[in-house]
Amino acid sequence: MLSHSRGIVQDAVSLKMIGVLAVPRFNIGDRVQLVGDIARFYHCTVGVIIDGVNYPASVLNQYRVRLADEVEGTFFDFQLESLSQIIARVIFDSADTPKSKGHRGSVPERHIRLLGRDVDIHLKIMTTPHRTIIGQVLAGTQPVAKALVTVLVQNEIANTTITDDLGEFRWPGLAGEVGIEIFTPGRRILVPLTV
């Protein structure tokens, strides 16, 4: 136990010497959202942790975040949150639709529509010449610009892109079991998919 007669600085030095360190809440690559008063100063509030600073004598950790609009900033951990993930529901999948009589050959495209927390996700999977996913993210009828779209392979981050002003994104060269995570302000939606 630390003595009350010593100063705060001496106590912090003693804690450092016995190996008590602040525990980071986030890791590099985590997708986060700005929260609290700081969020109102930024046009885009979702981003990716690109660096973390852990000061042993500090109660607060700082993280460098690249927001979806390419703005970078340093934030304390209480200014960031990672939302819980929800699974999108499949509303339509052309692969599950019965083919009409007289239809021959394979269809070169697969269309999927998903819904999760009032976010509508449209996917088109093209099989020729390479498997490519083209997608659009909508909130109602409005496109969601600057959403983070992350491809997960075996639950590990493979790559992250950003939706354009029409809410569209494109992923070439995907195959097998993948997850697509859509991160918008207030929503973190997982789309499990077999390509």
C-alpha cells in the first residue's frame, strides 16, 4: 500500500516501478466512433485507430484516429467508443430465388439485399471475370457517405474502404467465407457472406 505522506508524483513513480500500467481499451485497427462534445467538431465521426499512446503514469490513454473523411486526430479513450456488432438480416438473395422455366445457363451476377438497424445494404456479386462485390449503403432512401466498410476473413481484418458520396463501395478478388462490416455513426453491422 502506498503511503499517504508521499506526494502524488512519488506514488505514480512507485506504481510504475511495480509494473502497474494503464490498460488500453483499443487496439490499432479497431473501428471507433467519436462520442461526447468532441464529436460536434468533426464532420465525420467514425474512423480507425492508427496509433495508441500509453503513458504509465496517466489514467487516460490517447489514440491517433484516421476518420473516414481522411482527417486524423488524437483523442482520449473516453472520447471514443466501439459499438456492439449486429448481424444484418437477408431480405433478398437471388441465389435462393427459383429459376423460371426455360432458363438455361448460369447467371453472371448475384444480388443480395440486407437490413440492419434501419440501414439497407445492397450487394451485387459479379463472378466474371473475377469475383467482385459492388455494394451500396442506404439509410432509408439516402446514401450513407463516409461509412467504413471492412472485409473480415476468418474474423481478422483483411482491408477497410470508405463509401463514396453515393454510399457505394467495391471489393475485387474476394472468395470463400467473408464478413463485411459496415460502420456508420451509431451502427456497426456485420454481413456474413459466402462469395
